[in-house]
Amino acid sequence: MAGIDQRIGMKLSELETPTLLLDRGACERNLLRMASFFKDRSSKLRPHFKNHKCVTLAKKQIAAGAVGMTCAKLAEAEVLVEHGFDDVLIANQVVGKIKTQRLAKLAKRARISVAIDCMEHAVAISQSAVEESSTVNLLVEVDIGMGRCGVQPGDAALELVRNIVKLPNIRFAGLQAYEGHLVNVLDREERTLRAQAAMQLAIETRDLIQSVGYKVFCISGCSSSTYDSTGALDGVDEIQAGTYATMDKQYKKLIPEFEIALSVLVRVISRPVAHKAVIDVGVKGAGCEFGLPGIRDFPDVEIPFFLAEEHCVINQCPDWQVGQLLHFIPTHACTTCNLHREILVYENDIVVEVWPIEASGKLT
Ligand SMILES: Cc1ncc(COP(=O)(O)O)c(C=O)c1O
């Protein structure tokens, strides 16, 4: 039996760096805040696992009232089912024989739903499900403006439904509709109006499909940044918010009522010349597609560039010593968690738990 992790009880100042950290209180308040929003609503929370990829945190989301988990990848869904989750949505297309076989096998162990947007997807999944004697739930993905995957709303979606319902070992479960093109609209009112208008396309498509007799059990979609707008719409059933749990620098601008719980603990490793500091993290430790990290407690210190794998150079730094600890706040929590294998959870600057990130690097 593995012993207790030696880092539990350590002060943050004693840790090696870079290390991924989670502020327990902040994260718990985020989970509670989101759960409270959905408590008495018809729409329910199905959090997106891609945010943290950590089973312990996902279990806390379910304990707080979420109806199941959303995943981006089949391999993430496999991790969840392995750990006892019984209702998982893969909100993406699963393509290729090996993958449809894995999907069909997984559907023997849990309720598995997956997005499709053409007959090829549905036929391949149906064939694999027949071979495995399982049933896979299909959500027809409708493109409500993002321009990624998805059949067009209205007649094209209806046509696809008409055809897939004839296939064996699949069940038409509803629609997947994600307003991803609007999640970063900074003005909240504009974001709300545009997201609700986009989601209306999915709701109208549901009405059309139901008007000819096919039951649409669910519309699933939405992000952390539209939880209170799309999530309050009549006709939207499941909300796939992810980042609210950990938060990051980008989402703080969008939904400031949630707290930044995630940070990367880093150190100054060199002060080669006056005003310059070199930090021990680069693109291998912090996701930065949405911009460079912020530095907690030093809002005025800018990171001018962040191109190195393991280093970050700050040109105008305060009076930091070699060894100084800093909390980097990533702009993108999801890709940051995918770079790490564990999260150290802390309270009052003391490590209280170490959680593995079981689905880190699971890309297939
Ligand atoms: C299909 C899908 N649903 C929901 C989300 C929302 O996640 P978040 O709350 O992290 O923006 C995403 C984000 O990429 C997504 O791709």
C-alpha cells in the first residue's frame, strides 16, 4: 500500500517548482456557486471534464449535484468509467473503427452518449454497437454559429434524425449545440443576447424534430461564460460548463463571480542583470494560447514573452531574490492541467491533498 504523500502538511514555500496548485476553498466555493445556480432549474449541470481531467474533482462535481460528466475525448470517458462514473457524454465526434469499437465496449459499462453530425458517424457507431451488443446514445450536433462540427440547424438536422433512427443499437437522445464562438465576448449583455439567439436555433430545431414525432430528450451545450444566460433558457437541458471549477485569467474577465483556484507555483531561478528575472516555467508548464500568465500579487509586472520550453524572462521585475516564489495564473486552465500529472491542493499555504490528474495527456 502506498504511504501518505510526504508533501501533505508541507508549506508551499517548501515545495519544488513548477507545481500545479489548487486553492481548496476557492474551488469549493466555485463548485457550490455553480451547483446553487442549477439547483431549482429544469436545466442541469454536466461539467466538462476537459477543464481539470482530475477524477477527484469530477467526483466532487457529481456530489454537488451534476447529472453526469462531459468529455472532449473518448480516452477521457474511459478514465471516468474506469473510476465508476455511470453517465458520460463525449461532446465530440468519434471516428475510426478502433475508436467506435472502444466506444461500443464502453457503452456496456455505462450510459455513453456521443455527438455525431453525419450518417457515416452514426452507421459506424451502430455497427460497432451491434458487434458488442451495446447501445450508444447519439446527440446530433447542430452548428449554431461556431463553424466547427455540426449539421446545419432545421431541415438538415431533421433529415439526419430521420435516417439515424432506423439504425440498430443506437438511440437518438437529442441535440448537441455549443455556442463556442461567443464564450469570449467580454460585454456580458452582448454575450447573453447573442448566446441566447444562437441557442434558439437549437431550440427551434428541437421543435421541428418533435413536430414530426421524434422525441428530443435533451439539448446539451453551453460554457462557463454563458451558464447564467444559456443555462436559464427554457428548452436547454444540460450545461457543459468546465472552467468555472478551477478558473483562469481569461475566464476571470468573463465571470468574475468565480474565483481563480488554479495556479502554477514557480520560482525565480536567476537574476542575471538588474531588473531581469528568469522563472522556472515555460510552455511545458503553463498553457498560454489565450495569452501569457498573470502573476498573483504582482498585477503590474508583465511577462513580455513566454516562448521557451522551461524558462520565462521578466525584464522589469521588482526586487525579487533568487528563490522567490510566485503564483503564475494561467490564461488557459484546461491546457495547463493537461500538462501536469497531479494537483497539490492547499489551504492557508499548507498542502492538504495531492490529486492525480488521471486523464492528463489522454488525447485519443
Ligand atoms: C463542446 C464544449 N462544450 C462546453 C465547453 C465549455 O467549457 P468551458 O466552460 O471551459 O468554456 C467547451 C469548451 O471548449 C466545449 O468544447
